[in-house]
Amino acid sequence: EKTNSLRSIAKEKEEEEVEKKMEESNKEMLMIQKWLNQHNELYTSATRHPFTLSIRDGSVDLSAFKRWLGQDYIFVRAFVPFVASLLLKAWEESDDNSDIEVILGGIAVLNDEVSWFKREASKWSVSLSSTVPQKTNLEYCRFLESLMRPEVDYTVAVTAFWAIEAVYQESYAHCLSDGSKTPEELKETCQRWGNDGFGQYCHTLQSIANRRLEKSPEDIISKAEATVMRVLEYEVEFWNMSRGET
């Protein structure tokens, strides 16, 4: 009996240790993962949209791709000042100096990204200077501007930043995964956001957001969640716009 009792205690301790390790490994993703589970349908709509799925299966309408290219160039130009404002918020509010380095790295990538859009537009004969921003794009850019206001908490802004980057990373990585029939001429586009390095960058942003959320009061957590949901809605609308849907 004594031996059985000791075994039982040992087993309980072992189970407790396993549970503790699982809790520790899940802790980092807890808040955002909770949101993604709760809003899975919306997240899936953003990251597995018919537009990017058509790239993956090779059926993409190239006029839709060109429309996306011109509109996204406009969006990226509006995205740059947003990330710059995020850098300032990090400097003023962050509890970890490494946040600044991560965001600064993002700004450096954006500089290259703007140049890439110009080269790609030239390749596809898309005139960026004559591209007019569509209604959805204008609204999304105005939303970015609203996140630049000083009263917007750093936690809310950095969580939005993660969401915007993560949608592209997941969407375009899927276009490169096993079984994809992505046309050769679009693989460079998919590689830009779907590569492992960008995936790791998004994971780092997610870690920053989760760290901040873990220490935030309920009102900030609620604002951050609502902001992420709005980002996902805008991403779906942006993909729709690219396909010519209103």
C-alpha cells in the first residue's frame, strides 16, 4: 500500500510538472491565441481569402493582382508613418529596450518594400503615379492614422502592427506551402511576406504584444482586441477590393 501511495504521489507530481511546463510554453501566446480561437472565422477569412487562395492554386486573375499591387503601394506609404509613430511610442512607453530594435528593423524592411513595389509595378506596367486609392484603401489608411494619435496606448498600437504583418505572412506563406501551384511570376511576391525570416519577425511582434497585454488593465486589453478585429475586417475588405468586389 505504501509503495502504491508513493507511486500515486510521484505520478501526481509528474502530471503537475507536465501541466506546469505546458502552461509556461502556452503563456506567451495565451492572450492572442485566445482571441484567434474566439474569432477564428474572421481570422481565417483574412488569412485564407479567395484572392490569395487563387494565387496558391494558380487561378488568379492577373488584373486583380495588378489592382492589389497599386493599392497596396499606396497603403504601404501610409504604413511607414504609422510604424514611425509606433517607434516613438515604444521609446516613450516600452518596458523593454529591445522593442525599439525590433520596430526599427521593421522600418528598414519597409524602405526596401517601397522600392520593391516600384520595381514590381514597372514589371507589370502598373502606373503608381496614376493609381487612385479606392474607398476601402482610404478608410484603412485613415484607420492607421487614428492609431498614430498620442492617446493611443503603445500596447494597442503594437498589437495592431502584429496583426497587419501576420495576415500577410500567413496568407503568402500558404501560397508557398506543399501542394501550391503558385505561378512562377508571383513567387517572388509570396516569398517577400511568406519567408521564414518574416515569419520569425511576426512571432517576435506577437511576443511583444503578448508581453504587453499580460501586464495591461482590462480596458487596454479590450481596446487591443477590438483593434485587432478591425484590422482583420479591413484586411478582408482589402482582399475583396483587389478582386474588384465592393
